[in-house]
Amino acid sequence: GLTLTAANGNSPDAQQNFTLNIVSNTTTNLVVTPIHSNRGQLVTLTVSVNLTSATGSITFFDGVKLLGVETLSNGQATLRTDALSVGKHFILVSYSGDPFYLGSTSSIAILQVK
């Protein structure tokens, strides 16, 4: 961050320090493999945030149902599951953000389980 000092010019006792953090936008991408699977088959959800120095967590959703939360490491996080039911699943992930990077959400990936 950037530290700023404000003073009224008359007294050092009236001085105040402020820390200003400049935050950047992020982009969160989701890859689902395989995109068509059979019930009980392991599905891998791989997430990447465009800034590898970003920290925080990734929350994985199937529609509004929480699938899990993973910690971001080097701009990536992975969740593996074999517990998806038969049918169409709308997978979405959300990056929490951190003091320097704004959170973001992926596009929806549609997964079909037979």
C-alpha cells in the first residue's frame, strides 16, 4: 500500500497517517473436466484467477448449492467430486478477493451427468 501523511502545518501532534491500498480487477475462469460424465465419475473443477499473486478463497457452486471452498494458490484452485447426481448441473465459482484484488465470478459451465 501507499502511506500518506496529513498534517495541519501547525503541530506534529495533529499529524495522521493513512494507508491507501489500490485494488485491481480480476477475472476468474472455470474449466470442468469432463463436461459430460457418468454418475459416480470423478469430475475436476479447475479455477484460475488472472493474477497469480492473488490470495483468498474460491467458492464452488452447483446452482445455489455449495459444493466446497478451496484456498487459492498461485492463482489456481481445484475441487474434485464424484457426488454429482444424474442431470444437468450449472457450475459457477466465485473468487473472494483480498486486500489488493477485487473478487470476481466465473461464467457458468453446464455439466451433464448421465
